[in-house]
Amino acid sequence: MEEEKSEYFKNILIKEREKIVKIIEGIDKSWSKNIRESIGNHTGYATHMADLATDSDEREKDTYMLEREFKNLKAHDQALKRIYTQSYGICSKCGKEITEERLRTIPHTDLCINCKRNEERINYNNRKI
């Protein structure tokens, strides 16, 4: 990949990475705040079961979001590593060049569109069994 394009995608990946880190930090602050509030509001009375269920549901959603964002962070870090090792834009399965259009849409991808379709087809067929 040309150095100019590589630099372009590196900047996009860095900006997206910064957004992901802010989301992760926001979830962490939310958890810390909720823990402090639950400890600070302890009055000796039992908390209502509906409140406990709501808190549990919110924690579960936050956990899912946190897992998803850590996965995104890892994908962006791996894409940045590929830029530094000059393997960015090359499909990790077939070794062909990933189209610029695909990289603009999903800058952290490591699969060309054909290999991604094959992967999804295999995953879909495995779920049907």
C-alpha cells in the first residue's frame, strides 16, 4: 500500500481507537459511580427486588458493551500493527489486496470481501446443524 494511503488509514484507526477508549472509560466511570451510590445509599433496609433486577440488567448490558469495545480495541490495535509491519490491506486468509472501498468502510478489517463472505457462510451453515 502506498505510504500516503497507509498514513490516511492510520489516522482513521487512531481516531476510532480514541473513541473506543473513551467509551470504555465511560463504562468504567459508570460502574464506579453505581458501586459508590449503592454503598452510600445503604440504609439498613433491603433493596427492592425490582431495583436489584434493574441494576443487574444494566450491569449485564454494560458488560456486553465492554466486551464488544475491548474486541473492537483489539481489532484496531491489530490493524495498526499491520500498518507498521506493512501488511495492512492484505487479506490474512488469501493474501490478496483488500479493496480501498472495503477499508474505508471497515478500516480494521483483515479479510477481503470474498473471504469474509466465505467465513460468514461457514458460520451460518454451522449454526443450522
